[in-house]
Amino acid sequence: QVQLVESGGGLVQAGASLRLSCAASGRTDSIHAMAWFRQAPGKEREFVASISWGLGSISYASSVKGRFTISRDKSLNTGYLQMNRLQPADTAVYFCAADDTYYPGTAFPADYDWWGQGTQVTVSS
């Protein structure tokens, strides 16, 4: 079992930056993939970015490509999402997810077994 805890959310103005962190604990040696999803009120959970834990292969949703950067520090068992040039449309609860298998380019929440509790990101115009 893997536990994930997100941090770093908050309220910012459009154009600002935030960095989200996802600290993993438990059976961290099981992690082969980590991803970020987000969910706005009344909308389905949406894929943001994913990274393979070993090689660092990365995928992004088209809506965030060029603005967001996913990374991980294996020594700290922590993943990150650097979010730049934030827009009001980025307002959502952001969830960290992880799995013991890396599926390149997958954007399906069902492909991830472990989830954090989420952190709120609000971008004002």
C-alpha cells in the first residue's frame, strides 16, 4: 500500500505560479508511475500530467503543455507539479496518483491505484 499526501495549493492571481508536491510513503518501492489529475466543480476528473518513476518519461495534457512541468525526486519519494502562467480555467482540486505500472500516455484515472486527498488550487482573474 502507498499513501500520497499533496501540498502546495492555494489562491493566486492569473499569471502566477504554484508548485504542488506529492509525498509518498509506505511501499514506495512499488511506485512505477505518478500522475496529477484535477477536478473542477461539476466536471469529471481530468488528466494533467504523468511521469514514469524510473526513466522519467513524461506526458502532458494539451491544456497545460508548455505551462506545467511534472518532476520527481526518487530519493525523497516525492513528485512535483510546477504550474506557471496559471489561468482561471486551472481552478480545481488537484490530485496526485500513483501506480505500480507505467502506461505511457495514459490519461485514465482507473489506471492508478493510489490517490492523495487533493489540494485546492484557485486562480482569480
